[in-house]
Amino acid sequence: MNVTPTAPKVRQVLALLALRANTTVPPHLLMEELWEEHPPSSAATTLQTYIYQLRKLPGLCSQRQDDTAGTGALLTTPGGYRLLLPSESLDAQRFGALATLGRQAMERGEVAEAADLLKRALAVWRGPALDDLSPGPVIGIDVLRLQEQRYEALEGRIDADLQMGRHHQLISELTALTADNPTRESLHTKLMLCLYRAGRRSDALDVFQRIRETLVRELGLEPCSALQRLHQRVLAGDAALDLPGGRILVSGGSPSTPPVTMPPAPRLIGREAELRCAERLLCQSGRAGNTPGCVAVAGPPGVGATAFAVHLAHRLGDAFPDGRLYTSLNGPDDVSCVHAALADLLEAAGLERAKLPFRVDDQARLFKEWTAGRKVLVVVDNVAAAAQITPLLPADSGSALVVVGHRRLHGNQLTGRVHLRPIDRRHSLELLRAARAEHPLGDEAEFDVLLDLLGDLPGPLTDAAGLLMRRPHWSAKQLADWLCRDRGPVMPWPHAYPFHPVSRRCEQLLPELRDALAVIAGEPGESLTVEHAAMVLDRNADDTEELLEELTEFFLLEVEVATDASSTRPFQYRLPPLVRAALRPGLVRTLAA
């Protein structure tokens, strides 16, 4: 329907009714549009005259005409006037429908379709909104709303073109747009990115200087944080800004709030010094290049490395406001299990899992693209080797990675390490007594036997406290006797039992190491020389020493300076009581002697 009244105020009435098509517009709103705060005494009569004139126009009448396509009806209702129009009979309606479809396609990752839909939406515009009208205060607000929606669609289409590698074609368009909108920071950000990808880094830096000068001069403001971060990354020549391989990137809708997939914060006791050390390593400034902080946390089985990392992530929420993500590998000593972990992280970031690329390298590029310019903390649990870390690293120094390993890790990816030790005896007693506040545990000597057995490790202590709560008639001595009962080799131990962490750690070993450890656990005595281990394992001394050293990397053996005069090696090895008890419980009775 194309209806254009000649009288200016009649056009205003029609425009306001059309902008609110199919809803009732009260007379006072129409009067405010026509005469603002000073309507004449004849305003009501004059408004009725304008409505009468509109009803005389072709296509409008005073009753519904549902049987005639493309026509409308101008109705008088108890609350005012209502202009009934068929769906998409207005340019604004067609634009809104196409723009919505374009945004939905973008959220599904269908970038090419999104670019086409948004381009079609923008093609509906033939110039500024209602440019043949002198709008009053009511329509003026609608004009601003329509203009902002147009810019949102325009920037969405530019984002889609950027993802498809069309940065060269966008430069001239964005140059004109930024000239027309000298303080619109989002457009300047896109122009800088296009120039950088086109190899024009100095021009990209000039764009930043121009908008900064304009903002300071006209508004007294510095550029927004996103624009400043991009400026720093352009200065550094950050490769993460490049479009990977010219391929179309999978895009998804970002969560409305920063993603947090961290488990609940666990209670932590006796770890304040280690927490401060980890905070310093993760948040320190001045790291080389644009390297994200990457801290490995490890320790004996049951030391609480996972609980430590999760507690640390909750504690650092303010330092990483753009997201805190948790994932676990639970896989072999290679990169095969990294695929699922990356998919978890990208899904938490708002990307659709079914549309993610298959290759780990492509997923890693997507993750770096999402973390670029953000401050995100990622905790990766159950890491077996440093090679698994690389694809999971965030883009730059604004983010950080905490790696929980079941062995000592080494690699250039790591910027720091935190090796957790058993907690002190005072905190061990606190954990046990918290479970038995109303029941005695026994005398101090019985405490010491149990705590020596459990190695002052938080995990086994917590599990022991759980057993004491489930069996309130037991004392510390009864629990120690039960744990030391001769059951023969018992693996794996059930979850929530004190020896479960040892079972989990042993599951990570190669069969050769696991079998050797079981044999060593059956040998009497606290310490073991290389020569003695070689004899019981039926190996040569050099191979045996290598095997024992590898078990120390998993924190399943402790190293001591050799005291046995018969040994020619500098070190001897000791099984922690917890490991020995978990593998051969009957052999720990000597601890109580």
C-alpha cells in the first residue's frame, strides 16, 4: 500500500499510526506529536478532521476488509485509533523481519546466509527514515530507533563479511561510514581490523589515533576498552587477529552473561601460601610477548590439586571478568582427548557444538579467536602431557590457564608451576575433628597413626572423615585397623574411600609401570635401593633406575639420598605409606608398631 497525504500534519498522523500498526494509539499521543506541549483548544476536533481525511484515501476505510489483500482499515476504538495493516506491508516491517532472520542465521553459524539476509534487509532502506516528514517528539524517537536498528543490521552484515575474508572490499565502505560517524567506536574497530588484515598496520593505527583525538576533543572520553585492546594487539602484530586460512569461521551467539562452568568452590584448608603464589604467577604483568599465564598444579595422589585449582578460579573472579571455564581431559598421553575438551569450551562460549569444525587445530583457532581481547580463566583437569596444553591456550596475556596434572609437567607453554605438598598436622587434625565434633576419636597416639597412614593429604583425610561420620561408633584406631586389614591387592578402590586417589593415579600408568609398582609395594622395609629393586623386578640397574624415576614423576615414589653403603647410586626410593597401603593393605601394620 502506497498512501501519501499532502498535508504535513495529516502525514504525521498517518506516520505515527503506521509505526504502531495494529495497535491502538491514544489521542493524547497523537496530539503530543502534532502540537507538543501546547495543543490548541480545538485539538480534539482538528484531530478528528485529520482522521476523516485519512479515511478518504485509497486503501483506507473505517472497517476491516480481510477479504481484500493489500488493503488496510483505520478503526476508531474505545482507547483511540488503530491502523490495521497486512503483514509486511510497511518497509519497516520487511526490514525488521529480514534483520531478525539474519541475526538468527548468524547465531546458528550460517555466516553466508546471514550476510545475504542482512544485505537484503538493508536494501529495503531507500534513504533516512521518514525523511519527507518533519517529525514531532513522538515520531522523532521512533526515527532514532529505526536508525539504530539499521546500524545494528549494517554492523552485523560487516561482521559476517569479515568472517568470510572480505576485508579488502570492506575498507572503502568502512572509511566512508567512519567519516559520517566520527564517534561510533564499533565502526572504527572494524575498519582497524580490515586494514590490519589487509597488511596496512600503520593505517590501522592512524584510525585509532583519529578517533581518540575526536573522542577526547568532543566528549572528553578515552576510547572504549575493546578499541584500546585492539590497538595494543595491532601494535604487537598479534597473529590471532589474522583470518585463519581464509576459511569461513563458525560463529555463535555470545552468552548474555560471561560463561562460568566451574564446579562449586570447595572448602580449602592450609593452602593460603600456595594460593598467593598461583595468583602471582597467573596475574603478573610483564610476561614476554603476548603470552597468557599458564600454571601447572600437581602433587601426590589425594593432595587436592583439582580442589585447589577450582578454589583459585573462584577466588580470581574479579581478575577474569569475561569467563571462567572448566574442562577435564581424562585421556591418554596425546592430543586425541583434547577434541572433546575444546568442544566443551567453545559450547560454553556460545557456539553450537554440532557446527564446530572437526579438526583440533581448527577448534583451537576458534577458541583463540573467542578469547582474543577477553579476560578468561580456564582450568583443565587431568592433563597427562604438556603437548595437550597447546591447543587449549587462550589468545593473549589477558587470559590464563590452570593445568591440573597427575604428574610433573614440563614445556615452554608453562609460565609457572605449583607443586602441592601434604598439609601440616594441625590442619589434618582440624579436618578429622570436624567430622566428629560430638564423638571422641581416641588419644593423640591413635591420631598420629591414622594421619601418618593417610600422609596428611586432604583428599584421603576428607574421605576418612566421611567414613567416621557414616560409622560414628568407630575411633581413629578402629579406622586405621580397618584400612590396614590384609585384603590382598585391592585396585581400584571405590570412590569416597581414602585409597581411591591412589587407584585413580595408578590408572594413568602404563601397564609396565603399574605392575612394577605393585611388586615394589610388596617388599618389606621403608626404602628401596636401585639394586634391590632391580633384583625383585628382574631388570638391569639402569632400566630399573629409569622406571623408578618415572614413578617419582607421578608422585608415587619419594626420593631420598642413598644411605645404604652397598648401593652405587646417589638415590634410594620410598613408597609413601598411603600408596603402599592402597596396593597391599596388609603390609602396613608395622606402621602402628
